[in-house]
Amino acid sequence: MAVAPGIAAQPPDVVEAHRNAVDIYVRTADVTAAIVPLQHWKPQDFDRAIEGLIASKDVARMRAAAIFHLDIATALVGLSSPAAKQHIEIGSDLLSRVRDSYKEATKRKEHDAFRAIWLSVAGSVFLSIRDPMRAAPYLRQAHDLAPDSAHVWTVYGMVEEVDASGYNPNDWTTLSQRERNQREQIIRLGRAERAYREAIRLDSHYAIALIRLGHVLHISGKLREARESMDRGVAEAKGPYQEYVAGLYMGGLLQDQKDFGGARRSYERALAIVPNSQLVVVALAHLELMAGRPDRAQTLARDFAASDTQTTWWAYKDGSLDLPGLQWLRQQARQ
Amino acid sequence: MMRIIAASAVVLIASVTVAAQRPTFRSGVAVVRIDVSVMNGLSPVAGLTRDQFVVLDNGVPQTIDSATLENVPLTLTLLLDTSESMRGDRIAHLIEAAKTLIKALHPQDEASLATFSEPFLLRLPMTRERSPLIDALDRLTPAGSTSLNDAVFLGLQLKPATVGDSTSVLLVFSDGHDTASWLRNDQLIDATKRSSLLLHVIELLPSIDTATGSPRPSEFLASLAKAGGGRHWAAQKASDLNDLFGKALNELRARYLLTYSPSGVDRDGWHDVKVTLRNARGDITARPGYFVQPQ
């Protein structure tokens, strides 16, 4: 949603309401509470509010607003990806305006590092709904701004990994399609592997890159190398997000290696962090079924179906949303 | 030519209760029930006797104890794809087709409604009431990507705790390829074979692409239905859905229940079951086998 230059004074109600919403967001970090006054707004209301914000030249609030709109996009993307894209475009536009306002090179450099994280999160918002085409342009921009960021390389690898999953050689209608899917999947998994290896070269302790490299090697059939990388990733994993991702993917690898006990413990660690994660429930229930415990599989499924909220697991899912990046940005907004 | 499409078998594991009711059980597996549909085009084939069925269990001919044309209630789970690609008239036609099916159920039939895009949602548990199901269907809106495999797996696990005198069916509708599941296709097929639910699949093909021509039905969905003992129908356009949902229900009403006590085969593991007709013509749908967990 581009905002035209040459900004006229805006009606104070829209500008004011938007400023208040940003302030609530900064104060509470609660996007659902902050967005309440704006929930019936039309795109032109947002246009006018953003024009007013840009006219204020309040750089700190513009950056906070960019994070606010990114958080809105994260919440919206499962319901409407076009609406999510609109909010990401608002944020992206605001960050470009902020950069233009900086004259000093050091400030621009600091801002570019910030923008790179913002853009990698923006791309990952679309990865979280398995839309690598929409994600890729943001990741390319992030990469241009921060070519030596392990974080950005990792999300870049995730774009390729998610794209690869769209070429399923076991889901085909013609033999030529199966061959094409096989070929395209191998190409993309190779690119993902190279991106994760680059991230690890830049930061050998980067847990998510180690885990995702392990996963890509696993689905490429390189089980020994996969286990090596996964073990390192699990050892480096800190905090709920990293430990959840480690539990999920290590579980998958161990299950394929027929270590059902190890896989069960790994999935259960992930489930302890996000009890209503659909992916982990399915993974664990499938493991139980294959291990001859169909009653346990049914109980897991019934408990999941009876749980009333999908919100917690949505942010975690398969780890494709850059949650650490989003959490870092939220912290920046508060500061 | 007679064609075996799939099979539907329920294994009754021996228990004190079963033993008391059925003295014929041996070595753990008491009786195998095979749910078989026999169709001649769109019409059910009635009047067949047990002598007209041939059952091979792991290649060994079995003595059929009974063959009855079932008239038991259905326990039907509708599992509908509500992903983003269902926008527009596709979802409207789907809702109408599902409503028509619900209205055509017999009073003693039960139905539940679950949907999936990326998340799986049990919208309504099993009920004999029709209006809550109709209301829930009216509220469906499409959004998000497609976790078909995970949703079907969860649907299979949610089978009613006690089936009793009813036939449990999972009727899956999808219009697209899986984009977000944890389970691979081979894992889901394996899990489906281990389930006792009858699984039918209705697929809505993508719109015709002028560059690539007419889309073809998914091989995977056909294999999935086969593994679940059901059929796979593909609709070229959304307005065909009403007809296909009707065909699915018609098929569910035309089932024979064959029972036999397995003999001459090992108890544990996978049992490949083949059902054919002798001195009769018809299109057979039955589960391809059953699995007995080693003790």
C-alpha cells in the first residue's frame, strides 16, 4: 500500500486512532488488543493514518508502527493472505521512509540491520502458510541488506525447503509430472542445504540452522549426516521455540531410524512446550499407531480435537515462522 | 469384467465377550467381517448369497460363514477441505452437496462434521440431529493451505469408540494437493490400511488450464480410497459435487457383510484379502486387507 509524497494534513481522528493503537501495542505487546479500534477500517483509512504518521516525522513511532503492522500480518495470514500482504507493505513502506530520513551512514547501517530482520520475518509470515513465492522477494531484500547474517541465511534456506515440499514426487497424475517433481525437489533441497551450511559457517552455534540442515539431509536420505547435524542442533537449542523445533524434527528422524522410544521422547518434549500443536499430535499419534498402540493414537487425536484453541500452535507449527526474529522486533518496539 | 477395487474388513479381536458370543474364534482373531459393496453401474446388486462370494485371505480360500445385505445405520464423518483454493462458487457447491447428503441420511444414521485447511477442526461431533450439521455447513468459509494427510489421519483416529451395529465411514472431500502436512503419502496409506473405517474420497479437479489441458484425478487419492476400502470420485467442476455426494451415499447403502473365521493363515501381521464373485456380475468395493497387531 504505497503512500503518496506531498502529504496533506489528515483528519485527526484516523491519525490519532492509529497513533493510539501503536502506543497500546508498544506498551502491551498485545497485537489483538491494539488492533481493536482499527478492526473495521478500510484500506483508505490506513492510507490516511500512515500519511499522517509519515508527516509527523516521528521516526521511533514509524519503526514501532512497522513492527505493529508486521505483527498484524502474522495474525491475519491464516485468514487472508492478501490482507496480511497489505499490512506488510505498510510496514515496508514505513521502514523505507525512515531510512530516507537518516543522513548519517552509521544510522543507515544500523537501520539496515534492523530492516533485514524485519524483512526476514515478513518473508517467513508467508512461509508459515506455505507460500514461498510471496516470501521470496522479502528474503532477497533481507539478504541484500545483511549478506553475512546467519539468521537471514537460515530463513532463506527455509524458503527453498518449503518450495521443495510443493514438489512431491509421490503425488502425481502423470509419470512426467513425477519425474519433474523429483528433479525440482532435489534442486530446491540442494539450495536449502547450501543456505543452512552458509548460516552455520557464519555462526556454528546457530541451533535452528543446524536442526533445519539435519531435516533437509533427512528428507534427502542422508541419514548419518542428518543425525550429526541434528545432534548438534539439539545440543545448541535454547528456549521454547528452538527446543520445540528440535523435538519435532529429531523425533521425525529417530522414527525413520526405527528408534521409536527416542522418537516418542523427542515428540513428547515438543508437545510439552506446545500442547496443542497439530503437527506434533499427528507425529506422535502416528508413531503410537505404528508401534502397536492404536488406543494411545486415538486418545491423542480425541484430546486434540476437543481442544478449543489453535492460536498457540499457529506461531510454532513447523518452525517456518521466524518467531525469534518476531520476538526480537517486539522487544525493539518496546524499547 | 469383475473388478476388485478395494476392501473393507473389521477384525474382531478375541475377548471374553466375543468368545462367549462366538464359539468359533481361535488364536486371537475371532471373526473377520468384510464390508463389501457390489454395484452394477449405479445400481446395487441385491440377492447375492454367500456361495457367490469368494474370499482369499493371504491367498488361502476361506469358508464364508454368512453374507447378508446390511441395513445397518451409518456413522458418517464428513471431512471437508476448506482451504483457500475453495473460494467462490466451489465452496458454495460443496456446502450444497454436503447439505443434500445430510438431508438424505436415515433417521438412525449419525454424522459429524470436520474440516481442514492447515488446521483440522472438528466442527460438530457425532449427532443424529440434522439442523446443527446444516448450520455448521452454512458457516464454512475457505482460507489457508492444505493439510490433507494430517487431517485424514486425525479423522481416522476419531472413529467412534464403540461402532456397535453401524458402519463407520469417513467421507473425504478435497480439491487440492497437500501442502502442509507432517505425514507423507506412504505413511497415511499405511495408517489407513490399519483403520477399520470405510474411506471414500471425492476430489474436485482444478479448473481446466488452457496450457496443460484437462487436469487428471490424483493417483494418490485413488490409492488412499483403495486402502480405506472405498471409492474415489473426481468432479470436473464444482456443480458435479451434488451428484457425486449422492453416488457416495448410494454406494454406502449397498453393502454386504461377509464374515469368516480365518483358517490356514498366520494370525499376526498384514492379511491381504481378495473378494471376487462366482456366478454373478458386479463391481466389488472392499478393503484390501486387515492388520493384526502381534501380541
